[in-house]
Amino acid sequence: MSDRNAMRESAPKGRARLEPPDLSEKGGLKNGAPQRSDERLFMQLLAFGNCRDAQGVARHLSKAQTPLVVYEDVNDPTGIAVLTLAENPAAFVERARPLLHSGPCSSLTQKPSFAMLGRTYSLGYEPDLRDALIERPRRTVLNPAWSWAIWYPLRRTGAFARLSREEQGKILHEHATIGRAYGEADHAHDIRLACYGLDTHDNDFVIGLVGRALHPLSHLVQAMRRTIQTSEYIEKLGPFFVGNVIWQSGRR
């Protein structure tokens, strides 16, 4: 066999087949089997000014066929924000959008810097994956006992992404331990959303803190400032929206 024929025989027969990416969320073992899911809960926060009738806006938005929360903005006497929840993000444009530019909402002025959009995600060890992805986040933001909320986006530095999984795990464990302590004491409860490619300012995550009183939420943010993640690996944080519930799905 000539050298040319030998090269032809050894040449690759077209491109190797690429395995499609696995987009599913993974949880821990349940009944002895690993959990996987393609379900996620999306949440969108939109803030507005020039609201002279917050109760009227709330009544108007109660017609939405998707769960939502209406907050009064503590830092703006004419400000509100609307948090919409949906497993199918099409609900934001098909159900919420028509209401947000009609009726008493038509005179509102949007505040684009406070727009936040994210999706729930798993860490890989959740004992009940559906509860972690869908039910618990929904219960948290719709709990009538927890009427105070702080919402903010954040972006980690590239240095964090270059750490090994073991190093990342230690850093995140410190952060999670503090959050869990506040939650078990009923001081503050968190919602963690990934917003890669969904955020207009290229943030990585949207965080929601909700609770019975405002001070513990602020105290939790303060406590988190001392963690390695926040002090060394957060590139930017905020802006912060601070609100009190005026209406939420399930509350009458």
C-alpha cells in the first residue's frame, strides 16, 4: 500500500458525533434512584414609578392567570414592583405583559435598572428535586407571613469560575451555612435564581430575601459581606429593591 493510500485509510471519516448537552437538573437519590428534571420555575421582577394607586394596580394585576406578587417600593413613595412566577416563561409576555400596559398600569414608568429575570436550579444533592425547583420557591415568595423582601442581582468574578469544584464547594458551604441559620430561625428565607444570559447587565444570579421583618433581611446581607465569596469573589452586587407586599396570589 502506498503512503498516500495509507493516509487515506487512516483519515477520520467525517466529524465525530457530538453528544448533546445535558440540560436537566439533578438531585440526590430518592427511593434509591437519582433524580433528574427538566422543570424549572422562572421569576421576573419589574419595578415601576409614578404609581398613584397601588391598590388599584394590585386589583388589576390580580386578573393575571399566573402567580404574582405586588410590592410597594420602600425607597420610592410612588414606586411598586411586580414579581411574576411561571414554569413556562412565555407567561411573562402572554399573560403578564398585556396587563402591565393596560388599565391603571398604563401610566406607570418602568425602572429598567431594577429589572430581574432568573430560573431556579439544583445543586445536585436535593432530597426532593421538584420541591427544591418549583414548590419551595413558590411557597417562599407567596407566604403571606413573609411580607418584606429584598431583591438584588450579583455577578461573581472570573476567578471563582477557575477554582476547583472542591474549593468552590468550601466557599459556598460557608455562605449556605449562614443562610440556613437565618432560615431555621425564621429571620430570613432566600430564593436563588440563575440569570446567565437573561440579565441585561450580564449578572449571574438573582437573590430574593423574604421575611416577617425588614431588619433581619438587612442583617443577613451584612453577615454575608464577611464570607469569602462576597468579600473576594463578587464583582458586583445590586441594585437592591426593597419592598413590602401589598398583594400576592392567594392573599385576599
